[in-house]
Amino acid sequence: MPRRFADVAELAAVTRAALGARPALASADRLRGGSKKGVYRLTFDDQSTVIAYVWAPEENFWAARDADAGPFSEASGADLFEASHSCLEAAGVPVPRVFRVDR
């Protein structure tokens, strides 16, 4: 079964919810890396950009692991990203601004 990655239409709906209707999403480029999530550079019609992470089964190139896999258990996802971001921000570490987490 071929992989299907996020497209501009799907990502446009999320960016409208996070940033409003303006600026409008012009393109979405899937970047290298992020083997457990999709990493996209979103470019808007005013040439501003943001990075979007998409955690979805189609974006994950690693086989699913049992929850009881010890140190090799799953350590990825929006929940862990959010928790890590909050912890680093509270400690005064400069982190990118999160506009929206959409589950």
C-alpha cells in the first residue's frame, strides 16, 4: 500500500484554524528527516513560513512496537512533543512558538 502524505488542502485547514485566513497557504514541502513524523515547510502567499509536524501512521517509517518494549518503546508523538516543549520553555530554553496542536 503506497504512503499518502499530507497535502496543501489538509494543511491549509489546520493553518487557518491556527493562524486565521490571512496569510493564505501557498505551498507545503515535505522535508527530509522526521522518520516518525512528517515535517513540512509551509509557505504562505506573503512569503512567510512555518514548520508543521504531522504524526500519522502514513508518516511513520518505523514499525509499531509493543508498549512493553522497555527502552525501545515508542517515544514519539504530539503528547511527548507538547510535554517536552513545556518543560524546556519553563526552564528558560529558547523554543519555537507552538501555534496549535490539533489531534
